[in-house]
Amino acid sequence: MKKTKQWVVGSLSALLLLSGCATGDTKPAVSSTNGSTTAPSPAKEAPKSDVTLTISRWAGPHADDQAELLKEFEKETGIKVKMDAIDFGQLKPKQTLNMSGKTGQYDLIWAQESWIGEYVKSGFLAPLDDYVKGVGSKYDAADMNPSAIKAFTVDNKLYGLPNFEQMPLLVYNKEMLQAEGLQPPQTWDDTLKVAKHFFDKGTGIGIPGKQGSASVSIFTILKRTNGSDYFNASGKLELATPANIETMQFWKALSSYSMKGSTTWWWDEVAKALQFGQIPLGITQSGLFSQLEDPSKSKVNGKLGYAPLPYKKSPAGLINVWSWCLPQDSKHPKEAFQLAAWLTSKETEKKMSLKNASHISLRQSLFNDQELVSKAPWLPAVGAALKDGITSPLQLNAPKLVEALGNGMSSIITSGSDPKEILEKVQQDIASQF
């Protein structure tokens, strides 16, 4: 892949970014009369500050929960925080408008990994390396998922602190499988066997087969489990490889055992079918898992298991991450970085996940934190999948690839199209744009 299109891991110093500023402990230790050091007494009142930070993110329950936590940051630092929370569809356009106009409106923005290439190329974001040099070793570098860090690193410069993951997983009804003497599936062959068993009994697996990006996200993971990629070693688009064809053939086979009608489903419909016990297993998105475990809404809470998507060779997961990024025109960059570090600290991330179980941190130690797992039983599966994390294509023309593949995968389900022919056609149609 060309250098300008590569996403590479930054230096280790970029990972050591939360020491000191992540905890809010800014007072030095004080000496006692015998020469030993003791921790300072807690401050009796919040420090004073004239700084007000404005942050940009999408609106909704997640934003509301985060706003509550921000009160703690304000109390600890004296820095005020104003949240500009708007609908997802308007978020990127508004961020782009303000940063391109150098309005200085935003001190910190929440952005997806798929936006970073465009933002960096346009000069909108400040690299964080200068802020993280020499901050010490309190931050556990190994605790942050390296694939997520890689997604926000461009030309060895870090442009975001990963904060929130959304992950497709295989969800299965443990009681339904046990009643049939079946084990939770792991491999492609396992999954086809279980899906066929239930399809023959009138149900089958639920898949988000509706034309669009959901199926492409699944294909991105499935091909990774088969050791293949979208691009060759030279960075050229190469879709119709034997491994990719084999992966698409598995998608076709799996869809043939899908619940009738699910060819028009999205993530939500799969979740609802699981929620009401209509299907024994399905593939859906982590943002919907909370409703599956809500006893006031679900008929199957406590009965579900969660696993990485079926694999051919080894499990893999999708890096679909939101990160806190620093605009070049931030009026208060030092304080903005301090806030980003606080928001992505282990302590704050755990508090956020306890408030909102749909919040999945990229801190690896939290995937198996028993207090969190009791509220979010899918976390160990997310952690297992992210041991081999892969992003969707991040090139500027990636949306065209996603659209073409989505159309092709839909035709495989609805019309029985040949996987090899589909991949060859997409390759022929758009290869010149990569």
C-alpha cells in the first residue's frame, strides 16, 4: 500500500499518553519532617480556571451519560466543558465546516476512524505526539488495544485517543442450542452445521442481509479470519483472490440457511428476532446488545451467549472506533488534550461502561473486568475478537468500494449470483480508483 494510504503504528511514546493527566492528580507529593514523602491532602475546593472547552459529538443517551461524567472533570480541574451534541447525520458536515473555516469553535471532536484520513489530509487535526512526550509511565501502554491505536496513527503520528468500539458479534440462544444437543459454533463449518439444523426446523440464522454496509462489515471480518485482504502487498485492490472467493462462498452458504425474510434485515431486525426468541442465533451489532439483556424488554435476557464471528483459520474483529481528536484551531489545546486523556483513562472508561453498558472501551483489561462483565456479558467476546482487529478500507474512495460490495453481496443472497463473478466485477468497475 502506498505510504500516503498506510495507517501505521506510532511510537511507543504515543501510547504513554495518560500518565498524570489521566488521573487528575496534579499536586506533587509533600515532604514530612522526617524526610519521607506523603500524598497530598485532597483539595477542599475545585481549582479555579477561566477555560471553557467546547466538544463535538453525536447526540443521544450515550452523550447524556458522558455529560454526567464531565461534571467530575469540571470539579477536579475547574475547567468548564460545553458539549455540542448533534444528530449523527449532521456531525461530520458540521465538524468539517467549522474546521475548514478555522472558526476555533471546537476544542475537541469525536470522530470515527474512517474520517481520520480526510481530516489529516485537509490539515484539520493536530498530532498528539508533542503532548505525550515525557509524560511518564503510569499509563499502561499494553492495556490499550494496539489495533485501535493503529487506526488513528498516520505516518507515525498519533491523531486520536480511542474511546468507543462498536463490534459485530455472533449471538446465540444457549437454551435453544442445548435443547438440540448443539455446541455454540466457532468455525465456519460449525456455524453452517448449526444454521442448517435450525433452518431445517423452520428458523435458521439471522443475518443483516439488507443491501448496504452491514454485510460488508461482516465480509471484512470473515475474510480476515481466512487470512485475506482487500489489497495486495503493493497496495493495489485485489478482490478476486482464492481466499476472498472462498470467503464470499461461505457468505452465500450461510445466507442459504438464514431465517426466511432476513435478506431484508438490518442489525436492528436481527437483534429484535433474538430479543423475542424467534431465532436461535444471529449476527448483530454491539450497540444493540443492551436491549437483549434488558429484562423489561427481552424474553431471553440471561440466556444468550456472545462470540466472535465464525472463523476459517482464527478469530478476528472489526475496528469500528470513535476517538477524541484535537482540531488544529482549538483555542485551548493543552486543556483539550487533558480532557481527552481523562475521558480515555481506565477509571473514567469503567465509570462510563457502568453507566451505559453499550459503551465498549478499548482498554483491554476492561474486557474481562468482572463488575463490567456482569452488566455486559459480551465484553470477553469483544476482547477475543480484537486480538486481531481490522478496519474497513480507509482510503478516500472506500465508500465506493463498500457500496459496490454491498450491492454484490445483496445479489448473492437475493439472486444466487456467483461469488467469483461478483468479486471480479467489482474489481473491474472500481480498481482504477485505488
